[in-house]
Amino acid sequence: MKVRVWDLPLRLFHWALAACVTVSIVTGLSGGNAMQYHFWSGYTLIALLVFRLVWGVIGSQHARFRNFVRGPRAVLRYVRGDDPRPEHLRVGHNPLGSLSVIALLAVVTLQVVSGLFANDEIFNQGPLAIYVSNRTSAIFTFYHTTIGQPLIYALVGLHIAAIAYYALVKRQNLVRPMLTGDIDTVAGVTPARDTWGLRGLALLIVAAGGALAWWISTLGSVGGY
Ligand code: HEM
């Protein structure tokens, strides 16, 4: 039977996140005039991350952090193939996948925050760089370009490799549920709430995140936008 597992706001968040991270990588590598779009996709990422943080507390069942963040013991048990949960409770992120979800959200957040304080000493400067010393800005820039960037490549690569592994080896299509919201599962699984009321609330949260991003953008970027 079909059961809703990912609510619409979470799915839209996911694909918007993937799109913005891609745009940020391409524009960051291109430099020059493309930096305008690098800044804009960074500001969009602020709105998305604010949404995901709040959704992790008040979103539907499988979007909530407390329902998928697991300790090392649960992860080890899962890896050994010894998952004590009955089948109808094995929905949402699995204990290992949840590690990659948290890591992805954390590195993208660090990348955005470090970008706000970074500067390239020529044309571009994040909007908050003027509020810290040159040395501090240089540390943020070092993180943004030398640590965060390869970390994001590695984690996104791992993420996509894991999804390919599930598709090819375990014959489990994880992408379709991230598009349609539904999985085929056993009876007894509680569906995720995905009402228009909740979707409206999600829109308000994204709007609040967008307002925060706009306000940050007005604080003083140079070269940037
Ligand atoms: C072709 C590209 C991508 C595909 C096919 C893809 C697919 C998926 C799928 C199927 C899931 C659900 C996994 C599960 O069942 O537990 C997922 C979750 C997730 N993906 Fe991707 N993904 C892609 C790109 C990205 C990128 C670029 C990022 C960002 C850096 C990203 C970040 C995430 C996050 C944070 C989650 C957890 C969703 C949440 O609970 O917030 N993905 N992805």
C-alpha cells in the first residue's frame, strides 16, 4: 500500500537545496560576473536552511530531527543488519542515512555562514565581513574555499553514491519517494501529515527566512549583491 512519507515542503526544500548548491558551485568556480548569482544563491540557501531547521522541529513525522537522529549504537546495529525496529516502523531516513543528512545540512550551513564573512581581497566581500577583523575574515575565507568546498563535494558525492547503491544493489528506489512523497510499504505505517495548512505554514517560514537573508544582504557586501 502507498503511504505518504515526505511532505511536499520537505520535497521542495530538497530539490531547491540541490539546485542552489549546484548553482553556488558553478558560479563560485566561474567567478567574475557570475559572483552576483553566487551571492543570490547563498541568500536563497539561508531561507532554505532556516526552513529546514524549523521543519526539523515542527514538520511532519519523518522530517523531525528527533525521529531520525540516532546514536552510534543504532547506526552500528543497522550496519550489522540487526535493526530491532518492526518493519512498519522502518520508514523515513534509516540510521546510517540520517548521519549523511545531518552532515550535509551542517556543511552547507557552515559554507553559507563562512561565505557571509569571507572576502577575496579584490572584488567580492560577504555582507558581514566588515564586522570582523581582516584576520578573522581571512580564516572564514580559508574555511569557505579550502575546507568547506571539498567537504561539500565529498558529502554530495557520497550522498549520490549511496542513492545509486540502494538503486543498483539493494534494488530500492529512494528517488521516487523524494519526488512523489509516497512509498510502497506494509500496513500499519503512520502517514506523514501533508495538509495544505502545513504547506501554508511552510511558506510563511520560508518567507521569514527570506526576509532574514534580505536583511543580512543589506548589511554591507562589497562587489557582492
Ligand atoms: C542528483 C542529485 C540528488 C539526488 C538524486 C538526491 C536524492 C535524495 C534522496 C532520494 C533522499 C532521501 C534519502 C532517504 O530516503 O533517506 C535525499 C535526501 C537528502 N538530500 Fe539529496 N539528492 C541529490 C542531491 C542533493 C544535494 C546536492 C544536496 C545538498 C547538499 C542534498 C541534500 C539532501 C538532504 C539534506 C537530504 C535529507 C532531506 C531532509 O530530511 O532534509 N541532496 N536526497
